[in-house]
Amino acid sequence: MTTSATPALEIINLHKNFGGLPATQNVSIKVQPGERRLIIGPNGAGKTTLFNQITGDFLPTSGTIKLFGQDVTKLKPHKRAHLGLSRTYQIITLFNRDTLAHNITLGLLGLQKARWNMLRPLATYGDMRTEAIRVLGLVNLEHLADRPVTDISYGEKRRVEIAMAMAQRPKVLLLDEPLAGLSAGERANIKELVASIPRETTVVMIEHDMDTALDLAETVTLLHYGKVIVDGERDAVIADEKTREVYLGH
Amino acid sequence: MTDVTDNTTIAAPPVERRNSGLRIALYAALGILLVALPLFSGDFYINLASQILIAAIFALSLNLLVGYGGLSSLGHASFLGLSAYFAAWFFTRGGLDHTSAALVALLGTTIVAGFFGLIALRASGLGFLMITLALSQVLWGVAFRWASVTNGDNGLSGMTRPMPFGIDLNGPAAFYWFSLVIFGISFVLMAIFTESAFGSALRGTRDQPRRMAALGFDVWLIRWITFVYAGFWGAVAGLLYVYYHKYIHPTSLSITASAEGLLSVIAGGSGTLGGPVVGSILVVMLKNYASAYVERWNMLLGIVFLVIVIFMPEGLVPGTKRLWKRFTGGAK
Ligand SMILES: Nc1ncnc2c1ncn2[C@@H]1O[C@H](COP(=O)(O)OP(=O)(O)OP(=O)(O)O)[C@@H](O)[C@H]1O
Ligand SMILES: [Mg+2]
């Protein structure tokens, strides 16, 4: 971890209140390019809320968010996507009526000029389809490319979630509980997939399943009641007294 | 895992399947029937068909918002009415010729749609519905009250039909064919729009707006462009409407007019191209037949609508397809 480079993601004194209830309190986090950061914390700790502020779905009450040194605190979500930010959702958010290939294609289209083309049918963009099939191959779903999302299993949907974000070749990838609700076999699968993400992509992952997630992480941030309790190298955070308190006290 | 599939499996199959021979034959037969209609029908039916075509363009344009954008509007008659008023006023009082009046109507209405979109798209869902309703009520009120310009409750009369390329459109058949050509162009251009990359993005914003924004799509701008485009086609319908009736009255701006369009879209099947057309056939026919026998034809329309929504909640076109598939699929 080099500290001299501009951080991929920098959060400074972030606060978020939901009608008086604080969900994020004085959070400051730095994630270096290429880093693998795990965010842990009990239910309701404010992990997803933090993601929603990084993506711009929620505006923070106060504080600053920077992507590669650029202040994006007030930037619209779609503009942040064009700066190289992608995410997955804790609650699966796919285009259910459409095929898997179409889902991935929308991920590709979002960053291309072609998204404004009002004449040419999406189905005729052969290069996008080829790429969508390739990305589905990364999650072993190419054989289901032309099936609608409603036809596939929960575990397969989780994989499409990740594939759609990976299709965008993001610089910063936010994974919100990618292992939630998966069987042991499927977890191993996703773990392998996340481990295979190239180093050009900085990964920030929220996950409850420590057995799987800790192996993927280099650094860990522990959130509790919206505050950063411990933050640092993985082994140091695990060994920290305060980590035990939060998890034993829960 | 990184092993990539070979390119032979990559050709997109759905497009090919759609263009099966039977379908093409069916569409060709339908096309011939539509063109030949005046040769075997009386004036009453020819005029009815013209009204259906105009209503269908209107419903198709509304469907861009409702069906493809997930934005239910109860104010779409604004654009039909406004365009009709613009054309009638500039032709009968403003001293413009037909071509200029038509251009002013289309351009003026589209610009107004741009402003209305700015206001209405501050919300989505019910908020959007209420704002579109409110805006159309304002126009309706202006048409009623600003009598020095709009002639108020008497409406604007004295409009004539244009003579494109010197062709007289005063006969029912000539006007029907004229409407059919405009309908054909409208249908094809709106179909291209919905099938396009932009159209796919639009449907994405209907189904998962938050995800679309996270993927890099400007959800607001996609909706606004669609709103303006729908307003433009509403204006085209309005132009035909005022040519057909040679007259325009504030009721064309009323909530009833907007609701009829929405009913056509939902009854026929929103988010499909055939749905709004079938819905318009139903609504215009009911209006013309039922009003002769039943005083409150709106009530009849309501009942028919309820029956459709109960038995085919997705609308007549998708519903019939579903039943057809069940019959033919169940047999094998
Ligand atoms: N849109 C919202 N409006 C009001 N309160 C919210 C909203 N979103 C989250 N909260 C509240 O903020 C707090 C943090 O929620 P958040 O979803 O960020 O937790 P989390 O750490 O992701 O939990 P989990 O592990 O269960 O996913 C909770 O108390 C939650 O009820
Ligand atoms: Mg969460």
C-alpha cells in the first residue's frame, strides 16, 4: 500500500442524517488504487448508506467524497459512473424482463456514446453482444445468455449483478454483500471471481461472511453506529480489542 | 473460466425469429386491407377509420411515455390540442398559409412540451401524473377564458384542409389516405425510436431507474427527450385532428381527452406497438357507436375497460398473444 499516490477513493468527515438519526458520523476513509478494502459492521451500521453516498444516490449532510483526487460530493450518480465508479446492490437490482445478455449490454451501453443513438437497434451492436457474452463467461453464465432474468436462480442473479458491474471495467468497484444468501459452493465461486478482478480495479466490499471475505481483503474498516471504529491492515483490525467488543457485544 | 465462447454462438437470435414468413404475410395482408379500405366502405366507415388513425398516432405517442418510460401522463391532450389551436389560429387569423401554420404548430407545441417536461419531470410516478394533469388543466382553462384569441367556448372554426402536392383532401377517401400515410410514417419512426439503443435505455429507466443512473445513464435527460419526442407526435396527431374536424374546441384539451388516450394505451397494451393502435380502435368505435344508443357512453367505456383490466391486465394485444400461446403451446 503506497500512501504517496492520490487515493482512488477518499472520504473526509462524512456525515449523513436521516431526519435527525445519524447513519454516517464523521467517517474518513482513504482507499489506494488497486487496494482490496473490506467494510464490516453489524446490521444497520451504515455500510450501505456509505456506499449510497459514494455513488451519489444520497447526498451527505456534510463532508467530502473524492474519486482520484476529484471532489465528487455533489456530482450526479451517472457522472460518477463515467469517472470509473461501479457498484452492485445488496438487494438484487436487475432488469427482470430482459435476457442476461441484455442486462450486461445495458452495463456496456451506459458508458458509450451509442446510448444516445435513436435510430440503430441495440440488437444490431454485434461488438457489444460479443463483449456481453464474454463477460457472462467470466461468471460461467454464457449458456444462459438469452434467457430472461426471471428464469435463473438466486445464486445466478448474484453473479449477473457482479458481471454487470465488471462489464464496465470500473476503476473503483463497490460490492455490497456479494455473498449474501449464497450456498457454500456458490460462495467459493464468487470468491474466486472477486479474486480474479484485475489490479487496475480498486475493490471496496461490504460483507458479513468473514470466513470468505477476509481472505480477499488487505485492509478492513469496521463501522458501528455510523462511525469508523477500527481502520487499517487486515490482521491489525482483526486483532484489535475494539473489533472483538463490537462483535462479541452483538 | 477465462475461456471465451466461439463467435458462431454469438449471432442474436430473437431478431431473426421475429421476421418469420407468416408474420410478413400477415402484415402485408393488413397493409393491403388498410390501403384498399375506401374501395369497399361507405363514407361513414372511411371517416371512422380516419379518426382511428388520428387517435392511434396520439395513443402511440403517449405510449412512449407510459409504456416505454413508465411515466403515466394525464395531460397528453395538451399537445394534441395546442397544436390544433396553433394551426387553426395561425391559418384562420394569423394569415399564414397551411405549410407555415403547420410548421408553427409542430415547432411551437414541441417547444411547449420542452417546458412542460422541465416542470413535470421534477417528479415521477403519481407526482408526474398530477403535474401533467395540472398543466393540461391550465391550457384548458386558457382556451376557455382567453376568448379574444381562442374564441372561448365557441371554439375556432374556419379551418380548411391543406392541399399537399395539389391533392384535394376534402373527400373522405383522400383524407383517409393522407392520414394513413402520416400514420405509417409516425408508426415506423416511433417503432425505430423504441427499438433503438436509446429506446433500450428508456425501458431501463422504466424498470430500474437507480441502477440505470449507476450504470452511467442520465435518467432525467432520457425522460425529458422522450417527453419532448412524445409531445412532437402528439402535435402531429393534433394537426390531423384539426384538419379532419376543421374546428377546434377546448374539450380537446380536457382531462377526458387525455384519459381517453391513456385508456387506449392501457386497454390495448402499454409498452407494445400494436397495443395503442388496438386500444384506439376500441375507444373510437365505442365512442361512435355507443354514443348513438347510450347517453353516457363514458360509462360503457369504463365497463369495457374494467373487463379488460380484470381478464387481461397486460392489455388486449399481449393478453391475446398469451392466450394464443397457451392454446397452440398446450396442444403439443
Ligand atoms: N433511505 C433511508 N431513510 C431512512 N433511514 C435509512 C435509509 N437508509 C438507511 N437508513 C437507516 O440508516 C441506518 C444504516 O442503514 P444501512 O442500510 O446503511 O446499514 P447496513 O450497515 O448496510 O446494514 P445491513 O448489514 O443490514 O445491510 C439504519 O438504521 C437504517 O434504518
Ligand atoms: Mg447494507
